[in-house]
Amino acid sequence: MDHLMLEAMEQHQRNWPETYEPVMMPFSLTLYRAHGILHGQATRVMAGFGLSPSEFDVLASLRRLPPPREQTPTQLQNSLLITSGGLTKILHQLEGRGLIYRSQVEKDRRVKPVRISEEGTVVIEKAIVEVIRQVGGWLQETLTEEEMVQSTAIMAKLTVRGGER
């Protein structure tokens, strides 16, 4: 655990002891800090390709689909953690840069499916390789394969519950 996290926990325990929980708090802070590091590394790589994390997520979601790699905005929104308004803004940005294009459905002109373009495919494929190389490299230098498998199982338990209480 890094010295900033240790200091924060010591201060909390010393100055707010009635709320300090000795197992949950270090776990939560460590999880939060690890996420911040991972997200920061990935965000820097994405920025090198001119992508925000949300733009990366949209392109990656489309690239994962079978050809023609197309979804409606509603389907995209359901697979991402983003609001409808936020998705609309991102789609306009990606379309303006030629990374996606949108068509209209003959039966309902309000529906404009989103399809990744060839240029968008090239960008996301290069970006994901670099994210995996850099972030994956950091993880593999830090954790053993067994630790990653164990951590994945633990985090999966947290995501299945989804914070519902």
C-alpha cells in the first residue's frame, strides 16, 4: 500500500475513529486507488489515439459485434454506462470525425443505427492493442496469473451484487 493511502487511513483512524472500519476501509480505498491507476493509464493511451474513454467504449462496443457491426443508439446505451444525452454528443463527435456513420431505417426514420466505419475500426483496433500492451503489461508486472484469476473472481462477486441492498 502506498504511503498516501496509509497516511489517509491513519488520519481517518486517528481523527474520525467512530467511522473507521479496519478491514473494509483499506479494501475499499485500495480498490478505488487501483481503479484510478488503471483508468488513468488507459485514458492516457486512448488520448494518444484522439479518443476519450466514452468514445473508446462506443467504438469498442461496435467492434465487438459481428458484421455489419451496427446497433441502434438504444442498444448501445444499454451496453454502456452513459446517459442518452451523453451518447448523442459522443455519436455526433465520432460521426464528425468519420469513425462511425449512421443510416436511417426505412420503416421508422427516427431510428438511426450506428455503424463503425473502416477508419473507426482501424483506430479502435490500434488503440485496444496499445491499451492491452501498456495496462496489461503493468498488471502482469504487478500480479501473478493466479492473483489475477483470484482477483477477477472476487471482483466478479462485487459486480454480480451490483451494490444493490
